[in-house]
Amino acid sequence: MRRVSLKNCPYCGCSQIYVSSSATPWQRLSVLFFLRLVRCHTCMRRHFRPIFVPTPKHPSTDAEPRKSIEVVPIKKAEKRPA
């Protein structure tokens, strides 16, 4: 069973905690108990946290949108001298 923590990670004590996606239906049902699944950035372990405690999203998911890919026209194969 995973632990419940209010501020820091209950396993390593780190304060860098981010929202984690729920993998199983049982973890999705944790919303009924007002719990949110979060992941520690340091030890990568997941635990539950009350929904009422603010938790940031992971910074890599909030990255800037990617630039569009440049399309380079393909030239026909040129004959090379032998």
C-alpha cells in the first residue's frame, strides 16, 4: 500500500513532488477518497496526497510547443561522371 503525505515525500523527504498519471482503475478511484497520485522527482516513487494540497505539474509536460519541421525538397538523382 502506498503512503499518504502532506508536504514532502514520505520515502526520501524531498519536496520536489509532481502530479503523476493513474495507471490502474484502482488508482483512479482514489479521487473518491480525495486523494491524488503524485511522484517524487528524486526517488521516483509514487504515493498519495490529499487533493486539497496544491501540487505542481511536472515541468517537462509544460514545455514550449515544438517548432514545425522544415520540409526540404528532394532533388532527382544526379548522374555522376564515372
